[in-house]
Amino acid sequence: MTIHRFPARLPQLPAAGTVCDMSVLFADPADLRTIADRISRHAANATASADTLVRSVGAMRWTGPAANAFHCQATLATNRLRAAAGSLNNAAQALRRHADNVEQLLTQLARLASDTEELGSDALRTVLDSVTDPGALLNDSGNLVGDGVGLIGDGVSIVGSELNSLGRLVGL
């Protein structure tokens, strides 16, 4: 994954005679969208598995109490697979929104740096301090990514659990 570092280095400060490194790291929006697409494909696979399960169970000519119990368990598994797919789709959408936000922020920061080039180093440092507040910006970004990862983990766990239960039910 590509990481954007903005700005790479600030100009030398005349008063202190030192270089001030106040860069902030951002994931590449294209990489974030690629991950979101991969998550969406996993959601589609979970939905396809649920559809296959419904078709397979519907095609069975088995009757009796055990068949009824199996149909109930298969319906529960199908519902859970679809719920997991929904969670994965939600995570992918959240990651795409985050990528859009990062892209917009990088564009604004680049424009700000370009617009303020003629300002002195102290003024530029003050502006960048206010824009790149690590406590707020990184916390919000971290929360979004954390929520997305949590949703992915929940979805994968549900899919695995349901497939394991279904495997035990059919004797695999």
C-alpha cells in the first residue's frame, strides 16, 4: 500500500535554524478502493454461497422430521451468510467513503501548500498545524478504518461459523 506523506519536509525555519518535520501520513485512496473492491467481491461470494445453498436444499426430495430440521438450519445459515455479505458490503462502502475523504484532504492540502508558498515558514507551519491536527484527523481516520476492519472480521467470522455448522449438519 502506498502511503502519502504530506508535506515531505517544511522549509528551514529562520528563527531557530532547524528543519521542522510535521508530516502526516495518509493511505493512498486508490489502494483503499482496491481493498474495498476485494471486500465487495467477498460479499458477492457469500451471497452466491447463500443462493447455492437455497437452490441445493430446495432441490432435495427428502421429507420427514430430519428434513424439516435440516431445512430450518439451512435457512438460518442462509440468513447469516446474507447478513455477513451485508456487513462486508457496509465495510466496503465505509472504506470507499474514507478513500474519498483522504483524496479530498490530500487535494486540499496540496492546494493549501501551493497557495501559501509565498508565506513565511512560520505562517506555513501555523496553517499546517491547524489543518493536520493529528489528534482529530488521525483519530477520525483510525476510527473509520477500525470500524471497517471490525465489520470485515465479523462478516468472516459469521461465514466461517455458518459453513462449519452446515458441514457438521451434513456430516462433512
